[in-house]
Amino acid sequence: DQQVKQNSPSLSVQEGRISILNCDYTNSMFDYFLWYKKYPAEGPTFLISISSIKDKNEDGRFTVFLNKSAKHLSLHIVPSQPGDSAVYFCAASYSGGGADGLTFGKGTHLIIQP
Amino acid sequence: SAVISQKPSRDICQRGTSLTIQCQVDSQVTMMFWYRQQPGQSLTLIATANQGSEATYESGFVIDKFPISRPNLTFSTLTVSNMSPEDSSIYLCSASRDRVGELFFGEGSRLTVL
């Protein structure tokens, strides 16, 4: 039973346009959400996060939106750049989880086309 | 942030053998975790490495198959025992300073079992 779902295995976007990556979750106890970016042969690196008390968090070109009622979050990248081509993982945790680490989705491979 | 080094970065192993992966963090961290990423799958938490005590394993993972050590706050090892081709995967060490905060990842160890 996958608690964090990224239903798009891949996404292709033209350089300069907006990239929107989606993530759905089923566990209503999750209260903290993160996005990670992973290049080939490297470990994932933290990109941006959002607490469930917010519905938006922005950091430069990256914005994460959270819709708790729909159990849905999205990552917007604007404008998209060639260096954004990577696999993006959505992850979730809950404050009561303590030492349980994060629950990850399967990832979306973002391809930025010139 | 924290810099995490893993070795080996990759290895090809024979069925029935065991391999130990080492993880070194450049500074003291509260939590250390071991994840597995099988081809086309999400990052799956194997266990939390507890300093000075037995690791806490997730459902589906057992100590006999994946013994873990954490002798201090900056070092951990994961052993994949009695390997089979199904164990071919990327194994990732991660660390956190917060109970629910972001994780830092090593570059991963890619194991191929023949």
C-alpha cells in the first residue's frame, strides 16, 4: 500500500516554461512534506519542504503547494532550466513518527527540453 | 547540512555472499537511516540505525538479512547477507539532525548480485 504516490513517472517541459510535479498521499497523519531532487549516480538532495499548517512555500524558482483536503501537493518550477532535469521525489513524515524516517513516492523524471 | 560518504559506491557480488556498506558523516547527527531503491521503485526505509543499540527495522526487513551497526554518532554499516539477485539495488545511507526534518543522503551503493 503506497502512502505517497507520484503518478507521473516522467514529465517533459520546454526550457523557460513552468514545470508542475504532482504528489498525492493517503495517510492523514502526515504533517510535513518534502521534495528531493536526484541526479544519476548521486544521492537525493533536499529541495523544499512544507508544513501542514501552511498551504504554500516558496524558495526562488521553486514553490510547493499543499491542499490538505485533497491530500495533494505539487511542486512548481518556474522558469524551468536545463539543470532542473532530474528525478524528483515527494516525501512525507509525521511528527509522531519520530525515528521512522520519511516515506517516499516513486519519483518523477523531469526532462527539460531546450 | 551534512556530507555523507558511502563505500563501496558499487560492487558486483556472487550469490550467497555478504557485503558490508560503510557510511561516514562529517559531523554528529541525531538519526541515521538506511534506504533501498530497487529499479523503478521509490526509496524504501530498511531500518533506523540506533547508536549503541540494535537497529529498528521496518516491516519486511530483518536483522539476520540486514545487520546494522552504529558504534558512534557519525558512522554506520549495513551488511547485506546471503545475497540473491533480488538484493540487486541501490542502498542509501541518510542522516538527520531533526526528528522530522530533512534528510541528507549519501551517494548510494549500487549492488549487483549475479
